[in-house]
Amino acid sequence: MAYNYLGLDHVQLAAPVGCEDEARHFFHTVLGWAEVPKPEPLKKRGGVWFQCGAHQVHIGVQQPFVPATKAHPAFHVQNLEQLRSNLLQYGIPIIDDEARADEGAIRFYVNDPFGNRLEFLEWTA
């Protein structure tokens, strides 16, 4: 094989036209991710990009917009309970899931402001 997969470069989540301010509030203010400047040729498409650990999350405008309610990215977090507390302070509903608890994963789901499903998990074992 002449190529190797090195991992993910970024994850893109879809959002409706005009999503930028709401995305900045949720992903930067609530989750604490830094905004990443978009390259000049892509700015006219709308959306906004964020840094999440070693990866980027791109919020891209899609017409017509339909949220991803099942397919989702899963974010590996340290201090998951602190994140949970922060989300609850902002009134973000949390959906707990213990399906992988026997493997040592504590996890929950939230929806972004556009209805996309996001998973956050911490490995304890």
C-alpha cells in the first residue's frame, strides 16, 4: 500500500444560513473552543471554524439544512463532569448513555444549536 491514514484532519457539521453568531456562542463561549480563521477563498461560503484539541471542527452552511440527529462526532474529554456542569449552567440538555460503561467510558450527548448530535466521553479505564 502506498498511502497511510494519519487520522482526522477535521470534522464538519452542517448548519443553516446565518448560523455564525449562534455557532460562536455555543462552540466558543459554551464549549470553550478557539475560533480558527477561515482561508479567504472559503469565507464567502459562510460558517465558522473552531479548534478542538488537536483537531478542527468546521461549521459549514448547508442549504437545505437538515441536522444530523444520529450520525455524530465523539469528543474525548478530560474532566467530563466539569464540562457537564458547564453545559448545565448554560441550560444545555444532556442525554446520558451508559451503553459503554462496562468498557470504562462515561459519556453523554448534547445537541448543538442546530440540532446536530454531539457525543462527549471520558475513558476511566
